[in-house]
Amino acid sequence: MRQTVPVRPMIHSVSTGDWGSLDGLALVVGRGGIGNALAGALAARTPGLQLLHLGRSSDPPLDLCDDAHLDDLRQRLRQAPPLRLVINTAGWLHSDGLGPEKRLQAVGRRGLEQAFAVNAFGPILLARAVEDALGHGQPAWFASLSARVGSIGDNRLGGWYAYRAAKAAQNQLLHTLALEWRRRRPAVTVTLLHPGTTETALSEPFSGGVSPEKLFSPERAAHQLLDVLSTQSVEGSGAFLAWDGSPIPW
Ligand SMILES: NC(=O)c1ccc[n+]([C@@H]2O[C@H](COP(=O)([O-])OP(=O)(O)OC[C@H]3O[C@@H](n4cnc5c(N)ncnc54)[C@H](OP(=O)(O)O)[C@@H]3O)[C@@H](O)[C@H]2O)c1
């Protein structure tokens, strides 16, 4: 049997902002550009929340592709304050020579599996792991970063097969989850968020042609995402929203 890792050493208090009266625990998953900026922004906006910021390089680590890590998280949350906010920022677009496909002949099994493992299976398995800890009857938010390119209705350019399809799959999985939680966890709001093109390692190889006013710093993206998320309520659970709060077609 695996040892469970106590949650307390990873928690540190955070200070001011909207959501000022929220107390309990916030979980940010992913320690990349937007994940780190979100952790910083929460520190400035949610004085009552303790922050648990996990990723593959944290201690304890959380790799969304590792079931043992997800089981450990579930166990740790049993001893933690109620989970009021979860934001998943883990995502994969390229690594190790794999990445966005410009044409069908570039599509391969490894790229498809990697994209789906992180971008689609990751968020729904994270939701399963944290479900029992959410809210304890109080309002809670579960958000995950998607991408506009995951919209089928908005796809006019083609290409990027695996990433597009995996984000579309995430959208379907979390929209379905929102419908279930309306019945079983009626205080939890599920939201899919597109951060806008943001200057991070993920976008870096592809952001050359983006005009500076359309390329957000991670800090700006984080505050915009929190502005949108903090206005969401259970009535709108399951929405797919852009950084400015506008709905994105499925
Ligand atoms: N940047 C943009 O322009 C943009 C646009 C639309 C959507 N998004 C979405 O926004 C999210 C955040 O991206 P970002 O721009 O902040 O990119 P980033 O800096 O590359 O961060 C992505 C993070 O995901 C983590 N990750 C990858 N696989 C993981 C796994 N199996 N388990 C746990 N963590 C894992 C990475 O961890 P390691 O640090 O361990 O590698 C990395 O820290 C992603 O979902 C992305 O698809 C970004």
C-alpha cells in the first residue's frame, strides 16, 4: 500500500482580492507559465484560501498521467480543509519532436496518445480524485484550461489534429461532468477556460506572428481568467468561455 503524503507542508496562506470571503483550500495544478501566474494572482486575491500548488516537479508531485499520484491526492485531501477552488492548468502541445500536425501524414499514435493523456484524460481523472473534497456543501469552482482551437464550431483553419481533438474531448468530458454535478454536487460550478494566446513555453514556438496586444503575459492572463471565473455560478456550470468572458462555440 502506498504511503499518503500529508497535505500540510504544501499549503501556504494567500492574501487579498475578489472572492475575498472564500475560505478553505485552493488547488492549482500545473506549474508552467499560466499555472505559476495563477498561483501568484490567487495569493493577491483570495486572503482566506490556503493554496496547494501541484505539478510534476512539486513535492509531492502530481503527474496527471499517474494514477498513483491521483490516488495520493485523493487521500491527502481527506485531511485538508474543504476544497473551494480547483484550477487545472496542465496541458501539452509539444515535446520531444512531437507537436502540432500541419497535415494528415504527420498525425501519429504517440502524439495522439500524449495529447489525449494530458489534455483530456488528465482533467476528468483530476475531477474524480478531488470530487469528495469539493466544497463540503459550500459553493466551489472546478475550472480547467481548454483552448479556442478545441472548438469544432470555430475550426476554420484545420491542422493541430491531436491538440484540437484532445481539447474538444476535454470539453465534452467536463460538460458531461457539469451535468452530473448539477444533480449530485449542486454547489459546484464547472468551467472550461480559454486563456488567450499567452507567452509561455507551450505557445513560444507558435506565437511569432501574434501581435503584441494579442499576446498576453502570464500574469495578465491569470488575472483575466480569475475575473471570468469569479463571476461564474452553478446556473452557468459547464460553460466554455474565453478570457474576456465571451462564450466559445463547442
Ligand atoms: N499559452 C497559450 O497561449 C495557451 C493558449 C490556449 C490554451 N492554453 C492552455 O493553457 C494551459 C496552460 O498552458 P501554459 O501556457 O501555462 O503552458 P506551459 O507553461 O507549458 O505549462 C503547461 C504545464 O502543464 C504541465 N504538464 C504537462 N503534462 C503534465 C502532466 N502529465 N501532469 C501534470 N502537469 C503536466 C507542465 O508541467 P512540467 O512543468 O512538469 O512540464 C507545464 O507546467 C494548457 O492547458 C494550455 O493548453 C495555453
